[in-house]
Amino acid sequence: MSSPPAPAPPGPGGLDPSHAIAEGHLAHGADRLEDSVFGVLDGVITAVSLSVATAGVVRLDHAGVFLTVVAAAVAGALSMFSGAWLSARGKNDLVARERAREEREVDEKPEEERREVHDIYRARGFSEEETEILLRRITSSKKLWVDTMMRDELGLPPEVEPEPLTHAGTIGAYYLLGGILPALPYLIGWLTVFQDLELSVAIASAELAAVGILEARYSGKPWFHGLGEILLIGLGTAVAVLLVTLALQPGL
């Protein structure tokens, strides 16, 4: 499984990027979209790959395939949730520690910190006059000063992520959703396992298609580009798993 993917920091003038939303940009909800796409994609890919391997190659019965896919979905969701939460908590600890250090340095070594800000903006191509204007503006507020050092010197978000549990929960929940739905056809008793497999792949494809179109809408790509890209990734992975399973089966 992939590693899970903090709000955009304020700009040099301390402006909140949310102001851009008023102009019609689709920035609002982008973080949650990223979490949901990440979770669903991983969940669907795992589910359809297991479905193809267990129903198409190993040829388990309905119950065997269903339990395998559901168990993987639950285990994967818990793993994704735990990994995302631990990752966010670790990053928050780092941000909090570095922010405290920067605040202490601004208080204890203001001239050295002022020189660092000066050098950062000069290195970006600002003239001496422009840099002095920015420097006066930034150092007029301790919060803005520390925010700038966090973002431009250390490459870290200025503040800790406000909702690490929400971030982790979104990834885990969407993984579970993506992984459970392809398992449902195996509860239909009057179909053959291969018919269930076909229906499972169709459901997984529909999930991938919905995610691909939504992601394309937010990224500005044509909808068919997002659709084709995500179907290629998801179904291509399932085909790869099928080929590997077929190659390994004779030796077992």
C-alpha cells in the first residue's frame, strides 16, 4: 500500500489562500478530496486484485472470496488509518518543536533571523529595496515572522495540522468503502463465482471511474483523461496480480 499523503500556508504577505476561493477556484475541500481519492484507489485496487486472484485463479467458493476481500478491506482500512494518524502526529510534533525553536530564536537572536529572511528573498530575485519592504512587513509581527521562517527556511507548514484524526479517518473510511463494495456480489447465491467476479470487477470499475472523473474536475484535466488514467492504474494492477498468480500457481 502507498504511504498516505496540511493546508497551504499563508503567502509572504500573510494572506490566507482561502481568499482565492472567492474567485471561483476549486481549492476548498482539496485536502479531503486527496484523502478520499487515495483511500478509495488503494481499497479498490486491493479488492479487485484479491477478487481476481481468489475467484479467477485459486477458485475459492463464494464465501471464501467474500471473506478474503472483506478481511483485506478491514485490515487495510485499519492499517491506512493508523499509518495516516501516526504520520500526521509525527509531522505535528516536528512542526511544533521547530516552531518553538524559531520563536525562541526570533526572541533571542532577532538580527540573525532578520538577516536570514533578507537572504531568502534576495536569493529569490527581489531587489534590495523590495526585500527591505518585505522585511519590514514580515518582522513587524512575530507570528508572521515565525510563519515565514517555518515555510521559507524550513519548508514546513507554519502551524500543526488541525485535524489529524479527521485526515486519517477519511483515508481509512474511503479505503473500507472502496474495498467492501467489490466483495458484495459474492453474497449473491444464485450466480456462479465467475459471474460474481465479473460483477465485482464492474463495481470496482465504476468506483474507479467516479473517482477519476471527480479528480479530473478538481485538477482541471478533461474528464476522459482522469477516467482513463485511473482505470488504467486500477485494472492494470489487477491484470498484473492475475499474471503473477497464474505464474506462481503451478509451483505451489
